[in-house]
Amino acid sequence: MSQTLLLVDDDTTILNSIGRYLERDGFEVLLETRGHPALATFEAHRPEVVLLDLKLPDVEHLEILERLRDWNASVILLTGHADVPTAVEAMQLGAESFLAKPVELDHLSAVLKQVLEKNRLLRENERLRQGGTAAEGLEALGVSRGMRELAEQIEMLSASERTTVLLTGESGTGKGWVARMLHGLSPRGRRPFVEVNSAGLTPTFLASELFGHEKGAFTDARERRDGLFLEADRGTLFLDEIGEMSLDIQPRLLNVLETRSFRRLGGSEELHADVRLIAATNRNLSERVEDGRFREDLFYRLNVASLHLPPLRERTDDDRLALLHGLLAGLRKEIPGSADRIHDDALDVLLSYRWPGNIREMRNTLERALIFSAGGEEIRRTHLPADLVRRGGTSRSKGFQPRTLEAVEARHIERTLLHHRGNRTHAADDLGIARTTLINKIRKYELDL
């Protein structure tokens, strides 16, 4: 996906020459000759970088820069030599850099790379900060084709930072984690990520949480309060369990999504917020629409892009294995010196168990096992809850299932490679064979790693 850049200059010669150069360099270039249209273009497309002429005929001084920085834009200024003092002032207001005209294109390319890399590192840092301890990175979703496709969809939706996303799936399947990934990987990653759960809240309290209230709007409203939409301005609002939202509030939410404006409870002032909404539910919203418990128009407005997270029992053994190791790596950061691997007997139990509580239950089980295996090098069957061992040991099969030696060998090689995240040298060492032998066996068994 090409990166988008907004070029603003009232000199059409500069506009065309730099624009052509940047397009050859792989950018999608948006062109504007005036300041106010440039603001509208930025708000509509959210380009990664803005190249901004310091002097435009329809604005005063640094007005456009100040507006762009309010939107967290990365701005590089284009300036004449006589305007260098003003450019220095602009740097103090938050511009990334300035280039003197006539612009040296090689220098421009180098500055752009620096700014884009800085933005990438800032988003990555925010992703790590927001992502919690459980297996950072989209690779934690799994290794099967279905889960890799899901990871690709998350990446694409992260870039489309205004699109509303609806996450569906059973409780504990990682909807909150995916919501934080969608935010952290997006251009909004440096802005607030605000979460609210619709379940169990009265209509008045939830409306107050979302939109705020004026003093005296209801019995306990002793002072004015801003809601979460304002708190999440220029960031992301994650609305969990949206299927439980009262019909009384649903029209107000629909209005915000369509107009980006709202009023506090008891207020008359029209407020605005630039918020990306991510909603999640473990309910079937289509059925709730048919039952009259969820508005059809709101459902279609939320369901612009839908991602379904399957329960663990429907994921492949390879996906569950990748998740186990990812969760284990995250937990070991919290419990230093704990076991760093899972014994084969324990692994068989963990892979055969159906995990009704999904990822949340799996993480809690691993945390318990690490605590009970303190001082040991690996998690063993005895470190797992007895009830889980009993149910896990019998859930996939009853009795002995014969398999060929080749099938056993292929499965063992596959597990070893997954344990080492595809590193063939380390896997070969563990298996006690040469690396070339391992590569030949991977080809023989057609292992997709």
C-alpha cells in the first residue's frame, strides 16, 4: 500500500515538479494550492506527511501549521531563504523540518524517510505500550491460512483509520486485544485509546459516560463532566459488548457516527469529536435486530468492516500452539526465572482441551502453571489443574489411534519448528539432525512454515 503525502504550494511549477518526483518515489500525492482546501483534504485523507509552503495567499502567518498540529500531522515546511527565522519559529510549534526553496529533491527524499521512520517507531512504541503482556504482534494470532488472513485484514483496517470496525466472537477470544492493535498500528496510535463496556450500565449512566453531562442533568450530576467521546478525540473509542446497549441510547450513538457531533446530557451546546469507533460483541446482532432489541440502521452503520474471531476450539492445533508459546513468552516477563517451555505430556493436554473460556482461560491456566512449576525448566502435566487434565486428555479422542511413524515424525518436526518460531538451525539442534536433513524432511512432509 503506497503512502499518502499532501503537498501544499501556490506555485504550480513547484507543485507539479515535486509532485511528479514523489509519485515516482512511490507516494500517492495529493495537491492543493490554498490553505483552507488543504485542511479539508487532510481531514478527509489523513496523509502520512504534509509538505507545506510557509506563505499561502488565503491564510495568515502559521495558522495552517497550528491547525495541522492540532490533528497530530507530520509537517515539513517549504520556505524561501528570507523566511528562515519564521521557519525556526514554526519548528518550535511542532514542524518536523523545513527545506529552503529551490528544494533539492535528494535532500527532500532523505528528510521524508526520516520523518516516516520516526512515525513508524512512535506507532510501534505505542503499540507495545498499549498491547499488554500477551504476545505482542499480529503473529500471535496464529500460523494457519485463516489466521494469517485475519492478520492481514487487521493491518489493512489499521491504515484505514476512519473506518468503523465491528469485532465479533465469543467472550475471551481477544476482541479487546485486536481493538488495541487496530488503534496502535494506525495513524491514531499516538492519541488516546478509550474503552467502555456497555454491559450492566443503566441507560442514563452509559449516556453520561459517552457524551458527558451538564450540572443538574440528573440527580447525581453535581458538576459538568466531559464524556468519553471528547476524551477520545483524535483517537479511538472501543465500545465493548455493544449488543447490550439500551435502545434508548442507540439513536444518539447513530447520530454521532453520522455527524460526529453530540450534546452533553442536559446541554444545548453542539460538540464535535474526531473519533474512530471500534465496537465488539459476543451476540448475534442480526438476530437482535430481528427481535427488535437492536436498531437496524445502527447495525448497518457499525458493520462497515466486520472481523470475526473464532473460538479456540475452532482454531487449528498449530494456531493454539503458536498462541501458547506467545502467551508463555509474555507471562515470563511478569514472572522472571519461570519455566521457558512446555513438556510434551502437558502440551498434549493443552492442545486437546476445548478452552470454553478461550484466550482468557488459556492465559490464566499458563500463569497458574508457571507459579506451580517455580524452579523448574518446563511446565509439566502435574502443574495443570486436575479438571483440565481430565477433560483435556479425553476431549479429542477415545482410546488409541494408530498413526504411521512418518506421521509421528512430521508432527514432531512441525511442533519443534513452531517452538523455535521457524528457526531451522535451532530446530535441527533440538531434533539432533543436520540442518540440511531437516530441510529435506520439511520438503518431504510439505510443512507450511
